[in-house]
Amino acid sequence: MKFWIKTLGCKTNSCETASVINDLNTNGYQQAKNINGADIIIINTCTVTKSTDAKVRNLIARITAMKDKIVLIMGCYCQNYFAHLKKNKNLHIIIGNKNKNKIISFLQQYRKTKRNIRNYVTSNKLTKFENQFLPKFDINTRAFLKIQDGCNQKCSYCIIPYVRGKARSKNYQIVLNEIKQFINLGYKEIVLTGINLTSYYSHPYNLYDLLLKIDKIPGKFRIRISSLEPIPIMYKIIDLFAHNQKRWCKHLHLCLQSGSNNVLKAMKRPYTIEQYFALVHYARKKIKNIAITTDYIVGFPSETQQDFYQAIDNLKKLKFANINVFCYSRRKKTLANRKFKKDLPQEIIKKRWKIINQIKLNCANAYQKKLIGQKMEVIVQKNKNNVYYGYSSEYVKVLIKEKKNCRRNKLVNIIYRKHNLNEQI
């Protein structure tokens, strides 16, 4: 049988999807080129904002209208809206955020009995890290490795702890072994993913201890970390990155969420803007041209005009390499939903989003201009039009003009040129 799979949301979702694809391929299922050619349709869902909820609903409406398909949906949206979804007879298999690694047995059961399957475990019981089969990423030159799940932080705006459960981590020895397997498969970059990576703990090691062990693994490869919280442990991690810049990508994604202390406090974020500035300053002092990127929420209910003006000033000073800008989205179960009865007017939120998005574009442009003339290490990829490109250690996408000695998955040194035209050195 052939399957078609769609992933919405974060890199952790993408990593889980890769494991599911690997399980399916290993058990004789084939991946269809398009949705029409599939016998099985799988959606790995997200519920982080209202807009992602809408995307999931639209997909469900589309796929359940198709005849003679087995429809399987799983993930965060299923965890959040299970009571509603389970009534839909056209959704043949529904899986929450537990037992994604049992997808083969669920498919076998459904194909045998033709009875709909509803597999759901409440989020407060999601306490044990589920290992999924180590995937091989056939298309990408980067491998993604999920090492952590869940979150205990419960920021006032965030639904994720209520659908992903408590923080839990992959055993450190398994992490080290899987990294070695990826190296043996030829990957030059491995991306560590998780819901709250800075909370990683596998007795007796925290995230910094794990990274120290990864630092000692022999081989020519580099590690990128998908997202981190700006908490004190980051100073030690930055020192480690600075000590071995060939191993650790010159890129930190440090979640900010707001540039105002008043809003950060209302969001229940565990730092002040001054503490964030200090950490960014330290990273830039230790690692030349490091790319610092972030996530930012516009229009939190308590955000005043003065808060917003302060945030604008701080964002300009922080000079991020990139900003993922989101509009605040009211989520049931969260503290912000209970505390703030009204959202800011949509016209104000949209106006503020446009201003922050322009700052994002200006900062990204300024950062990339600063890199012109600098040496960068890039992992080569090639698209369908025979164009060579790749991502630098700083997570800047570059086109490679000189193709001599270029081949896919090779680490090459380039000089960054204007207009993304680069020459190999």
C-alpha cells in the first residue's frame, strides 16, 4: 500500500514524521508521489495557534471527502481536540501524542477489522520519553534527532504543556549512539530537537553535560540546536560552542517572545529583557558573527502602547539575524485565557505585526550585509534545476556560483558575496 504524509508545526513534529516514514518503509509501505496516488493519508498535526488549527481543519475536510482512503491523524491537534474528533467516522485512526511509534500495528489492526481506532492518553500521563526508530533522512543532508519532549514551564500563553505533557528526555547513551549512527550514514550536520531542550535531563546529565560528551565524538560533522531558552545554563553552553566552532554551529535560536519586561512578566517568562541582553552580548563577544534568531509574539493582551514602543527599541538594539513573528493566539486551558477576558483589537495587532516584521527584515538584511566578504562553511545541496546551494554554520542560505569540486553533502568553504552569489575557495 502507498501512503502520503503531511506535517504541520515544529521541527520536533518533522523529526517524528521522519521516524513514521521510516517505520512504514521498513514494513513494506511505499510513499506516494501525491495525495491522489495514496491508499493511506497521514496528517501529523499542530495546535500552537488558531491559524494552525484552521489549517488542520481544512486538511481534515479535504481528506475525509476523498473516497477509498485510510485516513490517520495524529499529534498535538488530536491531543487538544480529541473529544470532538473521535465523533468523525471518516477519521479512521486518531492518535494523540503517545504511541506514534505504534503506527504499523494500528494500520494492521484497522485493515484487518475495518473498525475505527481511537488511541488517546491524557497529557498528565505523558511522562515517559518514547523512543522512535532511528530514521534515515534520504532527501536532506541534515539529520534531525529528537532528544526531549514536553515542558514544565507553562508560560501563560502556551498550549504546548497541555498537549505534549511533562518534560522528559531520551537516555543520554541512546542519544550518543544515534549520533554515531548518523555519522556512519554520512550526515555532516545533526540537528538536536525538542520541545524545551534546556530542560533536558538524563540521570545524571543535564543538557550541558550531554553536549560535552557530544563534543568528544570523533568525526567531521557539526551540531545545530533547534531552539533554546535564555536561562543561566546558556553561558556554559556558549563557552563550549566558542571552544569548538567547527563542531557547533554559529547559530543560537534564543526564544525572546517579547521585548517588554511588563509583558514578559505577564507571559510568565523566567527572565528580564536586561538578562536577555546580557546573554546576547556574551554570545557575540565569544563567537564572531554568531547568528542569533528568536521567536516573538505580537499583541499579547496586556501589551500597552508604551510596552510596544519599548519592545521596538529593544528589538532594534538586539539586531537579530532573523525573527519568527507570531500574532498572539488565545488558547483554552492557558493562564492568559483565564486572566485576560479580551484580546487587543485585531487592527492594532495587525499594525504592530507589520512594524515588527519590518524590523525583522531590516535586521536580517543588516546581518547578512555584515557577512559579505567573510569565509563560511556550507554543506552542499542541489535542487532540481541543478543549482548548488547550502546552509552555512550561521544558518544563512547561500547559492554557490563555482561548481568545481562541488557535490551533494560535501562541506565546502565559500566567501559570502553580495546578492547570495558565492564563490568556492
